[in-house]
Amino acid sequence: MTTNQWQTTFMVVQAIVILLVVVLFAALMSFIERRLLALWQDRYGPNRVGPGGMFQIVADMLKIMFKEDWTPKFADKLTFRLAPAVAMGTAVLSFMVIPISPSLGVADLDIGLLFFMAMAGIAVYAVLFGGWSSNNKYSLLGGLRSAAQTISYEVFLGLSLMGVVAIAGSFNLRDIVESQRDLWNIVPQFLGFCIFAIAGVAVTHRHPFDQPEAEQELAEGYHIEYGGMKWGMFFVAEYVNVVVISALIVVLFFGGWLAPFNIEIPFVPPVFWFIVKTLFFVMMFVLARGSLMRPRYDQVMNFGWKVCLPLTLINLLVTAAVILHNYSA
């Protein structure tokens, strides 16, 4: 094999390994979340299967894999089967553009941030397909709720990042990380960070923004008719999205793989800082579920359009004014 062929093979293997690790960690998140919630709420978590309950996730996976993969006769079969594949595919592809270290990552795209927004937009179709094709009124209502919530908060998700893009002068995520060597974006873009974090939770349908799947109102929402591996794909895709949003927060606002205060510690690779920061924000997702109450759906939508949108526009205008002032000075 030539040198170019070896490099291509190495890049392909590296990409496959990275994405597999993300998916496996997302599946393990089910156990991690239950253990953390139990710790914070002073109760027992999974503690029966294996030492400390560590094999509980294996038992859950075996249960999902051996459940009957049933498709309702009244459902639109093609769309019903396509929905979980779209959810899983867009979630994994979104991680493709996230740089883990200066030399580690799946793809280095000049439009990496736009690619992420495109995948987030396509992910809405998984919810719509699942809600409509199930031919169930609860699924349809859950799908409509989720689509409206996702599309609304994607507006604020994108606008909250424009300040970061303006400061870095690029949509490339590696360039955005490198632009934070002197000062992390969390300082000049604190308002943008707050809005992005809120919108990220809403787009992933995590608590407290999980109204589309509220059991009390919609009996499980848009995936009420799903079971077995199809439901498992929706389930894992949600955790993959949690990892993606956490990693994006790190890359966009907390310096990515850069060490805090540019402290150089021997034998500590850049990937260590990226993983530690990402795990911290994953833990914050879990903490939000264990501590916050769920607001009503109309309150969520009103908060988005009446609070998040004005604050996002104010943040963008102030950032533009500061950049213009610095440029003219």
C-alpha cells in the first residue's frame, strides 16, 4: 500500500472508532444517569445485576435486543421503520464535525457548524415520521409538539452561536477552538452560552423540556407505538444528542481541548481536557433532570419566543458593536 492509502485507511479506522465509542458511551449513559440520580437524591440506584449493578445496562440491552420487533398493522410501515434510523443517523453524524484534539476527529469541515445545524434540522423529520406513521392520536400530538418545540429552539440555537462565529471569523470548529487560546468564549459570550445551553436541552427533548413525551399527558408521546430495537434506537439517539450538545458547549465556549489558563502539564494530552469538560456538561444534563420541575408546554414556547429570542438578538447586536469598535480603533 502507498503512503496515501495508509493515511486514508488510518483516517477511516479512526473515524469508525470515534463514532463507535460515542455510541457505546451513549448506551452506557442510561446506567450512569440512574447511578448519578440515585446518588444526588440519596436513594438506591441499579444494584442487583452484577457488582454495584454495573451489568444492568447489559441486561437492558439484551432485553431490548430479544424483544419482538413488532410493527403495528395500522401503521405506515416504511415511514414507521425509517423514523428511528433517521434519529440515530443524524445524531451520530452530528458528532462527525466535532474536533476532539488538534489531530483527532472524524471530519474537518470549513462549514462544520452549519453541518451540525443541518443535521439538527433533519432530525425533526424523525419525530414527524414517528408521530404520524404510528397512526395513534397520542403519537401525532407528541410529534406535533416535539416538532414545534425543536424548530422553535433551533432558531435560538443557531442565533446564539453567531457571536462565537463573529469573534472567530469562521464556521470551522477547529478555528473556533484556536481563537480561544487567549480567552475562552464563555467570558465575552456568556449570554450566548446560556441561551445555547437552554436551547440544546430543548432540542434534545431532555428534562425539563421533555413535554412532547410527557407520560401524564401523552402516554409516551411520539414513540408510544415503538418497541424493541426501534425504541432502542430512539433511546440511544437521545443520549448521543446529549453528548453532542455537551461536546459543542466545550468546543464553542470552553476552549475545546485547550487547558484552563493555558496551563501546560507534562504527559497530559489535549484529548484529556476535552473529555473531562464534556463529561462535566453531560453530568449537568443529568443533574437538571434530577432537580428541576417540568413546566407546561405553553410556558416552554412562550419562554422561547418572548425571552430567548430577544436576548439572542441583543447578544448578537452587542457583539457586532464591540467587534466594529475594536476594528475601527
